[in-house]
Amino acid sequence: DVVLTQTPPTLSATIGQSVSISCRSSQSLLHSNGNTYLNWLLQRPGQPPQLLIYLVSRLESGVPNRFSGSGSGTDFTLKISGVEAEDLGVYYCVQSTHAPYTFGAGTKLELK
Amino acid sequence: QVQLQQSGAELAKPGSSVKISCKASGYTFTSYYISWIKQTTGQGLEYIGYINTGSGGTNYNEKFKGKATLTVDKSSSTAFMQLSSLTPDDSAVYYCARGIAAAYWGQGTLVTVSS
């Protein structure tokens, strides 16, 4: 199975600070069809996860543009440009290039 | 708006089965697969599998073959997941989500397996 390693496990930030989360894959997530199926999710406390970014860098409808995704192959990054209070929670990367689809262990974003 | 409404919490005994439902609304049900995901504190998020809501075809994570059975009722826009031969390790929150990209999620169903 593909292992997704997220760093850091915990991230402390102040409101307005920009932060980045890394997701590294144990194998390339480039599909034979040319797409890279790497998504980012946010799970707020007591809520189900919600999709933020799909296909590495495409912003899901309704998601603020302070969120951005980048990367290729095995290395991916989620950046939040100016953290807001509503951004607190656990961020997950998830890949659906290789079966079985797998999730990272999560990065908890908390207020400093 | 897109909604996935899951059935309520279940308390089950070891060796028994439970069937969770996921009723979709706000979109054409057969236009998207339904995925199922397990969440525990220890194992995090695990992908169980998905069902093609149009054809009923399924794809399972090998780990959950024999444990989970995915079905769909197109007439009611509802997807189901049956979990069989329950053990305490099956205690978790189970989510349904729309599509493989999981753009929309149900609220989750807590399954507790205890004697």
C-alpha cells in the first residue's frame, strides 16, 4: 500500500501567519492517465472531513483562495496564506492513484 | 444542496452484523460513486471501498473484503454498507462520501461493538 507521510504532525500558528504542510508518498502518485490523484482534506473538531484541494492544486468550490496546493510525483504541499480561526483542525492528504486509496496520518493545526 | 444523511449510531454485539445507510439528496444519485471510509483514533482514516451507484459494481480495499458489503438502492438514492462478524476492532465512525474524490461527506455513523 502507498504510505503518505505528513509533516509536521502538529502545527502551531498565529492568526494571519502563513503555514505549510508536507505530504510525501512512498511511490509516485502520477497515474498512467497523466493525472495525479492527491487531495487535501480538513477535519474540524466534531465534523466530517471536507475537501479543500483535489488533483494536487485545484481548489474545491467554495474553499477560500488562501488555501493552495502544489507538488508532483511523491512530494506535495498544502499552504495556507494567512491562517484564520476557522482553519483550525486536522489536515489530511489522501491519494487515489493506487488501490487501496490511502490517507496520511494528519497534521493538527492549532493556535499558538 | 448536496447532502448525505447517514443512519444513527449502532451498538452491536461481537459476531453480529450492522447495516448503515447513506441517503443522498441535492444531485443526481447515479452520477457519482459513493465511497465508504472508516475513522478510528488509532488507525486514522481508512478507505473501505466504493460502489458505482449506476451499475452496483463495487471495489473494495483488500483489508475489508469479507467484512464490508456495499449495496445501493437507486429508487431511494440510498447507499448501504453492511459490516459482518463484528469484533471490537470494528468500533469506529464510518463515513460515506460522494465520489472517489470525496467532495461531500455524510455526518458519520458511530458503530460500537461491545458485549
